[in-house]
Amino acid sequence: MVMAASETKFHVLAVDDTLIDRKLIEKLLKTSSYQVTAVDSGTKALEFLGLNNNDHHDVEVNLIITDYCMPGMTGYDLLRKIKESSSFKDIPVVTMSSDNIPSRINRCLEDGAEEFFLKPVQLSDVNKLRPHLMKRRTQTNVNKRKSMDEIVSPDRARARYNELEVK
Amino acid sequence: MDFVNQLQRKFIDYSSSLHREGIVDDQFTQLRKLEDENSPHFVMEVASLFFEDCEKLINNMAIALEQKQGVDFKQIDECIHQLKGSSSSIGAMRVKNACIAFRSFSDAQNREGCLRCLQQLSHEYSLLKNKLQTLFLLEQQIVAAGGSIPRVH
């Protein structure tokens, strides 16, 4: 079965150390037609992405949504690691917390989080994710089209080659 | 058919009473709305997880408060934080409020106050568990009688 790019479900990686909240976010995401992988720690999230091994990553993750308060690696630590990674910095990250602490919220948003949701997360919050995902997909498609044009046109390739020779 | 209608009405009335008494709040309604053909027992499943979680945390706090050599209030605080979070996620309003009250005594490192709060918390938890189990039983009776659970709109 061939799926057009526009029909492929977005894949969201959800990170939360609490089982109940993990079940809840998973349900909310699936109800909104996302494919979901849920893990219980930042470390496992990085492993899933393939960040810990120097292997190339096999999985495509379109968005990461993470709890803030987690033992070991916090959601903020995870956010920083993602944004500092050359392979993954363009993946949108959303943080969540049951605590309404403005300095915490601002810090996450300033350091690259697209959104900050207060728990309990609602369906209306999950609806806010789509624009971030669509924006990335459109950008990726534009980039793909550009590079395909370059491959197809021999004249342009020759021109570039000439430029190189001149240099 | 009439029997099913009676059960359904009972279910609706009982459900309303839970909200009226503050046992559950709007978050519980939100969870209900997520139930569909793919996951008809979602609320029941989440509630079971919550019961397990709650019992474990209450137990841990009881043990922590018993320590003769000194109460680890940091541990108590962590338990309260977790319980407040999960009760909030499931919509267990009175349990959540009991946690909020508990927190102030834990912050003040007031052992006696904490013991009273823990008792209150246990009471609210028992109430919630009994009522939800009654609700879930009604659900099962409706389904067994061939009816459908009245859905929230």
C-alpha cells in the first residue's frame, strides 16, 4: 500500500515518568490521529531517538512532548539535549508540568520549547500541536523539492561544476 | 428495554451525584469523552492504575511518618506531589484537595498535622474508590443487559 506523504501520521514521542499521565497523553495523542511512542524517562527518549549511540537514527519523530518534573533527567535537561543535537534540534519540543511556575515556563520557552502545557493536558492543548508539525512538514517538502530539481537539471549541475573549476 | 433504560438512568443520576459531591470534577468528564469503541474501558483502566498508585503512596507516607528516628519530610513531599498530580489527572477532586492541605503541614514539618491529613486522605481515597467501583459496576450491568453507556456530550 503506497501512502502519500500527506497521509502519513505524525509520530509523537511522549516522555513522562508517571504511568497515569503517560496513558493519558498517549490516549489524547491517538485520539488526535498521531502515532505515539511513550517512554518513562529522558534517557529512554534519547535512546529511542538514537542519540546515545553514534548510530544513525532509524525512527522518524516529528514532535517530542515531555513532562518537566522527572527523576534523573528533567524535561528541561531533555529539551536542552535535543536542541544541542545537530541531528535533532529541528524536532519541535513541548513541555508539560502540573506546577504553574512562570520562571520555569519562560525558561523552557526561551530555550526552544514550542509550547508549555499545564497538566492535566486537554484535547484543546493537543490541538495546538498540529501547526508546529505542519510547518515542519511543509519546510521538509520544500527542501526535498529543491534538491530534486537540482538532481534533475544537468545544465545547472554543469554550471556549478564550472564554478568549481574557476575556483 | 425498560430494564436497560432504568439502569441507564441510574447511571446518569449516580454520575451526576459524583460531580455534585465533588468526588470528581470536569477532568473526569474529559476522560469520559476520550472513551470510544477502540477503548471502551479507558476510564476504568486509568482508575485502576490510580487506585494502585494511591494505595502505594498512602502506605509509603504512613511508614515515613512512623519513623522514630525522624520523619523524612522530603519523601512525604514527593509522595504528595505525585498523588496531587495523578489525582488531578484523573479528576479526583477531593483527593487532590486533601493533598493540597497535606502539603502545607508537610512544608511546616508538622508530624501531627501530617498524620491527620493522611487520615483524611485515606478517607477521601476510600470514598472515591467505593463510588467509582459502584459506577463501573453499573456500566457493566448496562452492557450485560445489552444496553450502551450513556455518553457525555
